[in-house]
Amino acid sequence: MQPFELTIEHAAAAIAARTLSPVELVDSVLDRCDAVERRLHAYVTVVADRARQDARRAEKEIRDGLHRGPLHGIPYGLKDLFDVSGIPTTASSRVWADRMPDGDSTVATRLAAAGAILIGKTHTHEFAYGLLTPQTANPWHADAIAGGSSGGSAVAVAAGSALFALGTDTGGSIRIPAALNGMVGLKPTYGLVSRHGVAPLAWSLDHVGPIARTVRDTATVLSALAGHDPADPASAAAPAHAPAAYPAGPRGLRGLRVGVPDTYYFDRVDPQVEAAVRETVELLRELGAAVTPVKLPLVEHMEATQWGLMAPEASAVHEETLRAAPHLYGPDIRLLLEAGSHVSALDYLRAQRTRSLISDAWIRLFGGVDVLIAPTSPITAARRGQETVRWPDGVTETVTDAYVRLSSPANITGFPALSLPVGTDSAGLPIGAQLIAAPFSESVLFRVGTVIEEQRTDTGGPADVPRTVAIHESSDS
Amino acid sequence: MAAARPYPPSARSAPPPDDRPGEVAELAARLGRLIGRLRVLDLDGVTPAPVFRAPAGPAPTTPGPLDAAL
């Protein structure tokens, strides 16, 4: 096994035992980058010299007895919306083609303090306003999309060119690419992780979170990220302990109350995706969980609420720039931003008030269950160029609408949601299941997710990229 | 959130004329119809909740012992 194939957990153990140096690990990841980047295009910018310098510093610190914890010497990627002083933040947009930040995002500062080593900035769908990340390829199948908007982050982790990466999630942009690339992705509780120094898409829906290869690794990264930040007006003064009904301790899943939505999350879902998630539900039942069907309230208003919030907020974020240089935006983003500026204040406030109704109903729902389980997305990775999905009942929806349908409720409510791999379809494309818990109950997600993960033998490793065909090769060579 | 907004664009050339006003109007109308579906809800007495609000608690901190939860 090459160092780049290690999970954070195993790499950290090897570094702590001095059987692996951060220099070896970073060199291995950078070599992997060289080997796969021409095919995958996960990164906008790779900072190899800086990474090697940081690795040598980490190696010296550890040799001198200063060990910063489980992320010390661990290489990672940052979605190219996060500011790091001295490295361009482009948002994968011509609008920010040469923008150089003069400060660090709070999460970059926290990861630096934890000793993590930045490999580079990863591609996003332009300004995170989309779920495709067309620049980037899926490492599992040459003809499949990476998903987005944190597509570069998910692909970097899946390919082994980072051990973890950060993304943002406004309507599913961490969980969807994590699911489509066989990775674990967490959208934490709203306000738990600072967004200071991160380009916004829609302030009241934006979350920052980790993508990693295992649930344990995801928990390790969240521990380094979480905490109050006065620089982010939405940063939460969180309770010191998760208000979880599910008791902590090594008791398997006995006592866990699992809710399975009987509508919405299983409507218009690919049969292979549904089968994999329902098999996971049965697994939880066999392991002692009490599984009950639940009827989710107000689900028929999710799509309207998501768009009623996201469209005008995004248009407000970009108002000045859109007026000054609309031609610098990609045509899909420009169209969304211009159309979003026509949403009335009354409609926006109606969406806000509907969110109140939905959140209150969901809080009551979680009085009866500890965790919901559902598909992360109704389909696996779509084919490149595929625009729509047609369902057996005759309904046709866009690929983007299909993806956002199951992920947006956790953005609207701000509840934490974890996507983890639970199988593959007949084409070998990963299937993701989504666990949703009450606010600040990330520990419940991690416990349940770890139990699921421990029952599988096909997770935790990188994709076998060399077997895939290079979709960009002809344009690069 | 400082440094978290689109900065002035790097190239300040004059924008070309918009040749897609019909597309924008069409999408705006679709958005209006979609969001307009919320008008069926009885929102009397419901105040906006811009974000989820954490309950008042002690000093800001991390969300409990995440690693211990494993």
C-alpha cells in the first residue's frame, strides 16, 4: 500500500509511531497528483513547493516532540472558494481570474494550527452555483460527472491526491459529490463551522464541511474545524454537548431510533439506489436499532423554499459584479443570477417564513427518532452531457433538480447530514446513503455511520483511477 | 465575513449587450411560479427564521466529544 492510499486514521498512527514521515506522505500524494491530475482535473492550483516545505517543518516538529494531533502532517485540499493568503482564490470563475486574498479563511487557519498540509485548491462549479463541476472527471467512470459543487474536493480525496478536503454545501454540494465519488461527506449543523473567508453562495443556506474516505476521518477533521468564530455572523454558540437522545457508549445500535421516510426521499429514486439504502436500513435493524417509518412534514414545499431562499440571496451576493461585468460569468450562472434578481422581497420572506414552519416540524419529528436514513441522491453519477432524468411515472426533471431534491431539506433546516457509501450500481458507480440528525447531533451521525462502515469491505480506499479513460486527455495532449 | 464577497472583476471591459433577455424572463417567470406555490400556506403569525438558531448555551465551544462518540 502506498502512503497516499492511507486513511487519516492510519496515516496519523504511522506518523505518531514514526514509521511514516509527513515528507514521505506528502511526496506520495504529490506523486499521485502528477499521475492522475491530467485525467481528473480535481485541482485549480497545486502548491507543491509550499506543501513540501510544510511537510519538512511538520517532520521536524514531530521529531522535536511537538505533535499537534491527528492531522499533523496530513495532506488536504481546499475548495477554491476558501481564502489562503498568497494563493489565488478563483471560485473557478473568470470573474476572479487573478484574485489574490490577503488573509486566511478561519478554517484554513484552524487546519494550519492542527498541522495539516495544504496540497492545493480544488475545482468548484463556478461560485458553487451548480452541481456538476464540469471541469472535473469522476475517477470511477470516465463518462460520469464528478458532481458538485465541491466536485474537485471529492475527486481529490477519491483519487488519493488528498487524504481529506473541505467543501461547501448550500443545497447538497458536499454530500452529492461525496456520494457520486464513493466518499464520506458531512454537512454540519448550520453555524457549527465558520465560513469567514469563504466565498458565499447564499448566506442562510451555506455550510462548510469535510469530505474524507471514512466516517472516522470525517469526525477527526470536524473536530479541528468546529467552534465559534465571531468573524462569521452566523457562527453558533453551540451547546457544549450534543443534545442526542441516543446514548453514547460501545453498545452497538441498541436503543437507536431510526426513522425511514415513507414519502419524498424514496419517491422517484433509481431502483438500485433504493435497494442499497433499504439494505442498509435492514442492517441497522439487525444490529439492534428500532426502525420506524416516518412521514416528513411539508416536503411538498422544499423545492420552492430552497429556490425562494437561494436565488435571491445569490443574486444579492453578486449584484455589483453582475452589473459591472456580466460577461465574465459562465452562461448558466449568469442566467441564474439575473433571474434570481427578479424574486420579490415578499416571496423571499415567504420562503423564510416557510422555513420556520419546516424547521419547527422537523424539531418535533426528531423528538421521536434519533436519525433519519435516506438516499443522498436519487441517481448515481449522471453521464457527462446528460441534462434530464425521466422517471417511470412520466415525470422528467433536470439532473440538477434531481440531485438537489433530496439534499436541500438539511440546508433549509440547518440540520446535520452525513453521506456515506453503501454500495455501487451495475455500472460500478458509487451509491450514497444520507443520515440526518437533530441540530448539533453530529456524534449520532458518526456513531451510526461508523457502524455501517464497519460492516462493509468496499469503503475507505481510493478509486482505481488508472483503469479509467482520460476524458480530457485529447484536449491536454 | 470579510473577504467573502465577489470582488470587483479582474477585467473591467465594457459588458457586451445581453442577447438573452428572453431566457432571463422565462427563468424568472418559472422561479416566480415555483416560489409562488408557497402562497397556499397559512403563514399567519409565522415569523421569518433566517437560519437555524442554536439554543442559548454556555461559552461557545465545539459540539461535544466527537471522537469519543466513535
